Amino acid sequence: MSKEIESYKLGRVQVRITETDDPDKFRVDCNDGTYHSEFTVRRYEYENYKRHMNQKITLAYNKQYDEE
């Protein structure tokens, strides 16, 4: 199991950041109970653009509900 770096809530979305086999990348796992998304980000992006990443996650999840 990958080591957890951070876990937090963005509204109704639970975000979990874990290590990957590549020391320069992290796995981002997002789940709101209905939709699940998983992607990787470079360590640099996570450390320097976390706010932007969180905005994109929030917008993507909101869009899922708008399309229903």
C-alpha cells in the first residue's frame, strides 16, 4: 500500500494524496460517494499549484452534477 501524504475534504469530495513508485509523482484519488477520479501529478505541481489543482477538482465534480 502506498504511503498517504495528505487527506482532506473539498466540499463533498474526499481527496487523498499518496506516493507512487516514481518518487517525483503523487497519486490523487478523489471520491464523493457517487463519482470517483484518480490521476497522477508531479511533486512540483502538487507543492506549487495545489490551489489550482483543487479548483480544477471542484469544477470537474460540480460539472458532473450539472450534466445530470
